[in-house]
Amino acid sequence: MRGMNGKLPPGWEMATLDDLGTWTGGGTPSKKVADYWGGDIPWVTPKDMKAPRLNGSQDRITAKAVQESSAKLVPAGSLAFVVRSGILEHTLPIALLKCDATINQDLKVLTPHADLNPEWLLYALLALAPMIRRECRKDGTTVASLDFPKLRRYPVPLPPRAEQDRIVEAVESVMAAVDEALRSIHRAHKTMELLEELNAPRIQANVLRRAILHRAFTGQLVPQDPADEPASELLKRIEAEKAEREAELKARRRRKGRSGSSAETAEALPRPPSQSGKVGTSSD
């Protein structure tokens, strides 16, 4: 996704999703162990992925389940992707986790680097979702699935961090105006006979939202500031910190043996900034 002239805006760089954070897979605690279920830790599955932001899930597990099963706790500010579900036949659900949570094996989670704005990454992924679904579709599967290696390598246009913040502010402002306009139309046409007529502005609003996201991620929604640190420097810092974190993890594994590697991997996950880190209570 590039600008109108086919080039990236000044200060932007192309990156892969792998470049931008750490991936975590999911798992299902045994249904035979009652102590694993009914706790206060969200366990997100495709049925919960109905909104772009999630504060919880229908099913919940216990701390014991996290300790003793393949369900790993991921931090608030992470992005959840449905990678295996019939819903992928027509849409790719992506959601920002607003609380610490676990996921099942039909999802993957990307925890963005601390120097990235998670809300920016959410909007970028929502803009790219139709193309990601089409280009990362796995062939020959009974249930619609994404090819995870392709997903990890998927290219994303990366703006400077300061511009990420401006993009989020602008997108939220324009989206709020679109939503208010749609609510005004509904207030003006309340009778059941006009429901069919209301469908047209709703469709137009969805088209407008997609157009807003397209402009945001081709550098056309907010001006570029030459004073911003370029995204190339941001990527260098991310790579250096990733290498340092991986070296620390390898050192721990050598000292403690492989028995502690799972816990250390979870401990090494980067926590995005400006997130509460609380366990959720409900879904948006």
C-alpha cells in the first residue's frame, strides 16, 4: 500500500509483520479438568472476534490452566488474528486486545514492539485485512485458513512513530464524524418503512470508512513532518532490542535448561505502552 505516485511517503519504510513484534500461538486447556475453567482470564476464540477491540471473552480460564496447558497469556495491546475458521471465507477478523488474555489454537497474536502505537497498527491491519485474507489464504484445507508463514512476512508501510500518533488522532476524528452523521440519519428516519432506505447511507458510510483508512495508510490523511525520526531508525531500534531480548532468552535457557523455556518466552514478550494490562470483564 503506497502513495498515489506508487512511492512511500517521506520517512516511511516497508516492514513485515514479523519486524513489528512477537507472535504467540494459542491452545485449549483440557475440558476434563474442571479447575481450568470458570476463572477470570479471558480465553478468546473466533466467536469473540466481532469487534475491533476486545475487553474480554465468552469463555474464561484460570491461572492454573495457563500454568499447566498450552494456553499462553498475552499482554494487553496485542493484536489477535483469526487464522482458522469458516469466517475467513468472507472476512478476516482482527482485534486489539484491551486486556491480558489467552487465545485458542484458531488464533494468532502479534504483540507489537513498545515503540509502536498499537492503535495505529490496528487501523493499518483493518485497512490491509481484505488483501491479507486474499493473499495469505491457505489452499487445500477443509476449514478456511491463513498460511501463517505468509502472514508473518506480509508487508506493511511503516510511518515514523510521531506520524503514527497523528494518523490515529485523525482517523478517530474523521470516523467519529462519519458515525455521528449516520446516527443523525437514523434519528431523522425512525419508521420501519424507511429501514430499507437507511441501508444505503449505512453502505455508503462503510465505503467512506474504507476510503479514510486507505488515505491514512498511503500518507494522504496527515502531512509528513521532516522533523520526525524516520521509520528506518525505528526499525533499527526494534531489531537491536529484538536481538538483545533473544540473546537474554538464550542465556536463561542455557542456565536453567529447557524446562523453563515456556515461562521465559512469555516473560520476554514486549508490553505495549499505554495499556492497562488488566484482565477484562466484557467485550466491546
